[in-house]
Amino acid sequence: MAEGRSRTLLWVLIGGGAFFLFVLAVFSLVYLTLHAGGNDAGLSSFGDRIGVVDLDGVILSPHPVVDELKKFGDDSSIKAIILHVNSPGGGVAASEEIYREVKRLREEKKKRVVVSIETVGASGAFYVASASNKIYADKGSIVGSIGVIAEWVNYGDLLKWAKLKNVVIKTGEFKDTGNPARDLTPAEQAYMQSLIDNMFGQFIQAVADGRSLKYDDVKAIANGKVWTGEQALSMKLIDGVGDFETAVADTAKSVGIKGEPTLARPEKDRRTLLDLLTGDVSQYIPTQEKMMEQHVGFYYLWK
């Protein structure tokens, strides 16, 4: 009798597990189908289309934005690209890489690139936008913040309080510039300022070139301030006041697309519950190396 009950329980567990996996598979299939549909078309659609790439949040890496821009640049059915921006900027090098890709698309691929600024298009995000053919922003959008910033936490006093010492062995005077355990020396201060000034000049030149403005005129307003879209229009930092739909309609007209344009968005990697249960989740777990990372960063960032 006991053996019969054990077998029954085993079959119940096997059946229940199989049913659970079936439901999970169906759920994942439905989820992917719903999110792949809609009014926007994927990269596999045909006909004249406008590609839409999102530049959202703090720019910590040029990817996936650069990758998505390249895909649209190589697609002959994509007649123009709209960069939908909602970002306060981010890393200097990362912003510059996206900027260069926008310029490459315009100059080498002859693709029209239009920027539509939603809530924020500041600092590094505006650096990127300046490489485009045209910039739109809402009246209340935040635009500008032309400048560079570098900052870190100095915990030297905390070490003294805890009676701990920071030991550094180095090969040159400036090798540990920005060490968070001590203050900068006057020479290090001047060294860091020279780096920031150089990056600042690059930013000003990029905006001047992209917006067809004089370098000195851009420098005169490059004090870190932001402006509303309405103010930015009068300063020639944007080309028009309008929302995303306005940018789409204008872009479609400019490249000869008649009627309602088809928008194409890059296909995103979608992770299901099954992926998390069976796949590699190490990227979501903070490692000791990541937690101990301490270095000076330079940013085109509005804070």
C-alpha cells in the first residue's frame, strides 16, 4: 500500500512539474508575442521606415545605442533615424562615441538623424544631439548644461578616525591623483583642471560645429546652466519646439515618406523567468571587484 502511494505521489509531482513548465513556456511565448507587436515594426519589416533609437538615462556606455545606430545605418529601408533623448548626460568618452556614430551616419551613410528631446537632453546628451541634422524639444524640456564635472568622495578623515592608514607605492607624482584617502596637492589640482579644460574645449567645439555657431558664442553660454526648450530655441541650441510626434512627421516629410510613417525600433533582448532560472545571472550579482572599484571619472553630466 505504501509503495502504491509513493508511486502516485511521484507521478503527481512529475505531472505537476510538467504542467508548470508548460504554463511557463506559454506565458513566455505570449509575452514575447505581445511585446514584439504593436504599431512599431521590427528590423525585419519592409518598405521605407524611420528608425527610432532611445538614449535614456545616464550614459555609462556607448552601447547599445551605437550598436542600434549602426544597424539602422546599414539598413537601406531606413530612410532616417530619430534619436529619442531623455538623458542628463554621462561619461565623457561614452558620449563622444555616440556623437561620432551620429556624425558617421550623416557623413558616410548619408542618413538623416533627428533628435527629439523629451524631459531632459542635457550635457553629454546634448553633446550627442549637436551632431544631428535637427533637434526638437518640448517647451518645458531641459536643454544645455555645457560643461564637464569630476567628483569623488574623500574619506581621509574617516580613516584617521578609525586609525587606519592608506598605503600607496607609486612610480610617479601623479600616479594616484584623485586618491580618495587624501586631498589633492596644488600640482594635482592644476593637472586635473587642465584635463577638464581640454574636455570642455572639445564640448564647446562640438556644439559650435554641429549648431553652426561661433566657438566664442558657445563658450559665452557654456557655464553649466540649463534652459527650457523655449529658451533654447531663441539661443539656436535647438531647431524647433515640438514633441516626438512632431519630430516624426517632420522627419518623414523631409525624406519623402508620404502618409503615416512606419517606425522601426531595435529588437531588444527579452529575458523571461525561465532564462533567469536556467541562465547565467552573474551579471546581476555585485562582485567584490565591482564593489571595490574606486576611480576618478570625468562626466558631461547635469546634476
